[in-house]
Amino acid sequence: MKILNAIQLSVSKIVKKQRFVKNIFAAIHEHGGKVLLVGGAVRDLLLEKTSQDLDFEVYGIPLEKLQEILELHGPVSFVGKSFGVLRLHGLDVDWSLPRKDSSGRHPVVAYDPYMSYEQAFIRRDLTINAMGIDMQTYELIDLYGGLHDLQHKILRAPDLEFFVQDPLRLLRVMQFVGRFEMLVAQDLSDACKQVDVSKVSQERIEQEFSKLFLQAAHPSLGLQWLVAIDRFHHFFPGIKLTEELTAMIDQAAQQQHNCDQKKLACIWAVIAGSLPLYTQRSEIHLVQATYADKQPVMQFMKKLTGHQKLVSMIADLVWYAPMLSTDLTDAQLKWLAVWLSPDTSLRLLVQYARLQQGDTDNIALVKNRIEHLGILDRPVQPLLTGKDLLDIAQGPALGKLVKKAYQLQIDQGIVDRFVLKNLVHTT
């Protein structure tokens, strides 16, 4: 099937941006090989989306010959030699051979350059990812109805027996449901109900949820599908996916942040903040969180991410956000900024609080006060350091005095370093 001229033009533009690629194509063709653009790039082109990942699958020549051709243009690295994937330094492109994988966390992989398209594509997770574009003829290779499914927003597997061999694929379906707002074929949903997701590593779980939360306009759709196949509680024990929670998750996904980690922290905090221990807090006082206070969030996130800073950010957001609804003094707001630092800030706490409490007048008022105090992104800077107090104390006593000075500075709202030093000296 010939692809549309507009898509062919897009493919040509992508190729032109990559050095040497056309020369590499020509060399492969001269040696009797064929090059197919495969995977997500084909899907994204057909959806008229920009794709960052270029994966070329090479047929008809052995791995050694492909390596030899690539090395004419620079050093070549293997992305795990057993996987038959090569990268040319300086070129953001993967070159691979068709392969067949065994199941398990450490699959045995065999690559076969003479495998048929049917054999190669049937092993892919979904029909929408089981298409290729011949880089010589610009023919769309679509043997399992991927274009039809893409146009009709259906997620199907080319072959269910191959699909269930890799439990990670369940989470890939989840994030595609959210990202592309597609429906899952009933036979695929039924198959996913039987998949043993306990075999999926923490790292891969985190990757798939991050894609869902960062790339989907409505990530709750993917989570609702997990509920439908009775897999939600495996990842989120103790959480009930209510209409209110789904709305907050989608609102969090649409917030603007200056880095992905902050966005992820807000979304995860929306979910972790729904743990009964936090929703049933009867009294809320401004106190610094202890390890015990953060432990439920840390335990909840344990199998979802290994990034300790992200977990700390999530725990702080969940613990401290309710305190923004109380009548805080300027000194209390300043201490709150100190406790949040260095992992997060009052700016992020306010954004999260808006998700939990709504964009209320109280939240707006608190934010205005925080901005006026100059502590939206960082705590108040100390007026005095150890160097300033050397004439008063030294050694361990100096450290205690610096700490005391900072406490007096915040509690009494002192802005003059000479006034503060005099107060430290006389108290």
C-alpha cells in the first residue's frame, strides 16, 4: 500500500535531518537488504504527530554486514548485542534486525535478518505498532490491519499468544488508551485480565506510568481501563478511583510545570493523597512532617518508582497541602518553605493544593502573601552565617548559634542583619 504524499514528504524531511542516513540506506540496498521504518514513528506519522524515535529494521543482510556499513560513518555501539540493535554515534537512530524473544524478565533473543514481514510484525504488541514503511519504495507494510485500527481508534494485538508472553504489554496498552484515547478490543482486554503483572520490574512500571501521565491529556482513561480489567488495585492498593479522583488526575495532567518531575509529583500526589490515612485526618496543625508521617506514601510508591527525590516531593505535597487552608502567620509560611526545601517549593504546593481544594479565594490569598514574602520558590535566605558569628562562638556552639539566629530571623521577622546579630548576642 502506497502511503500518502504528505506522509512521504514527512518521512523524507525526517531522514534529511539525520546525517548519513540516506547513504546508509543506499549501502544496505546495494547489498541486497531492505530498510523499514517501524514502530511508533510509523504510527505517529499516520496520526500526523511528530515522532522523536526513529527505529529502522533491516532485512536481508546479516548483523555483521549492517555493523560494517554503519562503521563507515563512525563508531557503532550495541544496545545489548543479543538484541541485534545498533546505534551509530552522533545519530539518534536505532538500527535493528527482526528478532524473536522468549518470555520472562531476561528473555532469550534471537535475531533473524531473513525473517518474513509476517513473522516479524506478528510479534509486536499492537497492530498500530505493527506497521512499517519501506524506505526505498515508500510502501506501507500493514499486514495486520494497523491503519484500520488507528483510524477507528481500536487497540488490538496482532496475535494474543505472543502478546501475553510479555506482561509489560498490559501497561503499554494502558498508556496508549490514555494517550490516544482509544478503545481496547474485548479479546485483548480479556487476555490482559490473565496477565501476571507481578513479573514487571519497578523500572518498567515507572516508565509506562510516566508516559501516561506526561503524554496523555486524560490519563484517567488508562487508569479506568485498569479498573475494568481488575488490575488497578495491583498497582494502587487502598485507592478507589472515584469520579472526583479521575477529574483531579486529568486536571493535574493539564497543569503547566517547568519540568516533568514536578508534574509527575503533582499527579502521583493526587493519587497517594487519596489513601484513607490522609483523607481521614481529623486535625491539621502546622508541624514538620516526621518519617512516620511520610511512611504511608513511601510504602505506597515503593513498587511504582525508585526515585527517592520524587517520592519525597510526593510525600511533602500530600502532608503539607491541607495546611494551606489554615490561617498561617508570615513566620509559619516561612517555616513551611524551609521544610519543603530543597526538594520542592511553596509554588508547587500551591499548585497541588488547588487540585485538592479547588481554586479558592483562600488559596489565591495565601499565594499572594507567599509572593509578597518572596518565598514562592525558595526559603528566606539567612541574614547571618557562621562567618558573621565567629566573634561570639566557635566549634559546635557556633553551629547552634547559626541555627538560633535563623530561627529568630524567621519568628520575629527580622530583616536587618545588624539587629539580628545584636539580638543573638544578647539572648
